[in-house]
Amino acid sequence: MILIDGKKIAAELREELKQEVSELKAKYNKVPGLTVILIGDMAPSQIYVRNKEKFANEVGLKSEVIRYPETIEEKAVLDKIEELNKDESISGILVQLPLPNHIDKQKVIETILPGKDVDGFHPMNVGNLSSGYESSVPCTPLGCYLMIKKIEPNLSGKKAVMIGRSNLNGKPMAQLLLKENCTVTITHSRTKDLKAECLEADIIVAAVGIPELVKADWVKKDAIVIDVGINKTDKGIVGDVAFDEVSKVAKALTPVPGGVGPMTIACLLKNTIECFKRSLK
Ligand code: GUN
């Protein structure tokens, strides 16, 4: 079994990005800038944002975090986004989710200029991705995709099963794999026989938030299994895949932690650089 070392692949990707940033700096005398807006003090969001800042600095991006209290008014956030849209030194804007209930997530996402939408959440980017055009691609599925391609460069004709249909993971992941000529099935909570669907799969991407849902007898021998889950349980953080047993049948599997997580952040940096390069065109 191949343990897909997301930490290592992400470190390699950051090294390439660092090189690219230094070349861009030499050529244009400026570097891509990423601004993250963090509202409230939810612990997981604080940790993500701290890591984003740390790695953005590591690859040489201009990085800023704007922190607002939980009680900030929606208008103040939208006004700040408008200001950042106009700021030429900012290539990418990310508003950390989830948001407090009084702030409309859709409004926030749609206020970010599509060209600065490093999350790939704006309807323009979602549409472009599904049409197969150039777009920002959500960071988590992009990270999963890059890991899958490391294991299997030619995905044509493979059967891929997404578990979960979220805008964050399942749907964009399906688009990426469709583009690679996979036959894609998106499953969800109303799927009749999830185990039977998984048993057909050459590639499984689990992103539902149910601890250790995917068992060894759900997985075809030699399947590639990507675990997007991060679930807090009595025995610590576990993914959506029963790691110990699935590792005995899968060809390749991502660990939790150390799989998808580090790749997500590296892909955010990659997206920021892509937005910068597209803005030069
Ligand atoms: N919260 C958890 N994951 C994400 C993500 O990919 N983007 C944003 N903006 N917020 C998140």
C-alpha cells in the first residue's frame, strides 16, 4: 500500500511555488498578495488561518490577515471586500468559512471579484470549472486531484466515486475528475447502497464528515482512496475512512492528519499565484 504523504507533496509544491514567486518578483518587481478575512474566534478557523499565513510567508507572498469580531456588521465586511477588489497589490481574497449567522455567505462570495476568488467559490468560477474553462478551483479538491495524479497520471476511463456533494468538495472534485475522462458518481445521504457504489470505484474521495464510514469491505482491491474527513472523536481526530483496515486493501490511501490538509493550504498559495498571473494578461 502506498501511503500518500500529503505533507511531503505539499512541501514539494511549496518549494516550486517559492521558486515561481521569486521569478515573478524578478520579472515584474512585485509579488502576489493574499488577504484572508477571519471573523470571530472559532478555534479551527484560527488554526487554518495561522497556517495559511505561515506558508504564504514561506513561499514569499505578500500576506495579510484581517481579523474582525463575531459582531461585525455584514456591510463592513462587504465594504472591505470592495476595497480589496480595487487594491492592485492584492491578487487573492479569502473569507474564512463558516461565517456568523447574521452574515450572508452567498453575498460575501459574490462580492469578491471572480479574478481574486482564490477559493473558486464565486458562481463565475463554478460555472467556468463546470464548462471546462480556465477558473480558480476550490483548494481542497484541487489538492486531492494533485495527489491522485501523483499515484495515477492517466485517469482516463477510471470509475470515481465522490462521497458527499458539497460545493466545497464533492461537486468541484467531480468536475476535475470528469475533465480527466473518469466516469464519475456523486453519492450523498440519500444514496440507496453506498457500499455497492464504492465497491465499483477505482478512486474514492470521502468528504462527508462521518468518522470511519468507509470500511475495508467497501473498497475494491487496488483502489485509490482519498480521505477529506476531519472528525473529532473520543480516540482523537479521525477521517471518513477506517484507515487501519482500508490500508490493507487499497492501492493508495491518504492519512488523517497529514494527507489532504497540507495540500489544501499549498493549493491556496498556488491559486493566489494563478490569480496574479491571470491579472497580468
Ligand atoms: N473553511 C474550511 N475550509 C475552507 C475553505 O476551503 N475556504 C474557506 N474560505 N473557508 C474554509
